[in-house]
Amino acid sequence: MKATQQLDDLDKTLEVLLKDPDFRKEWEKSEAEYQFGRQIIASRIANKLSQRGLAKKVGTTQAVISRIENMTVSPSLRMIDRIARAFGKTVQIKFV
């Protein structure tokens, strides 16, 4: 299964799970980390980079990229900026 199809399947599963109030409450606590991890994955796919390839551009290890994508760590703003720059982007933070 292609990575983009996996992301679409994840969206459909998430839509069902979010109907559970307890799940929704916990989900909302981790929404920012999820969206960031998803953006990294989508950007890697679009740029045809592996986790190892991105790590090399960022100056870190594949394990660190994996942990960020899997939401097992919360990256510092400095790390977020380094990742954005590896994709030729800048970071914009706003409250909505």
C-alpha cells in the first residue's frame, strides 16, 4: 500500500474514533504533535526522502526523526526550525 493511501486510511479511521468523547478529549491534547508529525511524513514523501535522508539534512539521527513522527517525543522549536529548513521552508506559529 502506498504511503499516501495509508494516510487516507488513517484519516477515515480517525474520523470514526473521534466520535468517542473520551478518545476525542485525549486526541485534542495531542493534535499539534499529530499535525506536525503528519506534515513531516507528507513532506518526506513529496521530497522522496527517507527518515535517514531527512535526518542527514537536519543533522540528527533517523531514530530522532522516527520518534518525532511517531509522537513519542516533543521536538524543540529549534528542531522544528531545522526540519522546516531541510525542506526549504520556514516555521510560522500562530494561535487560532
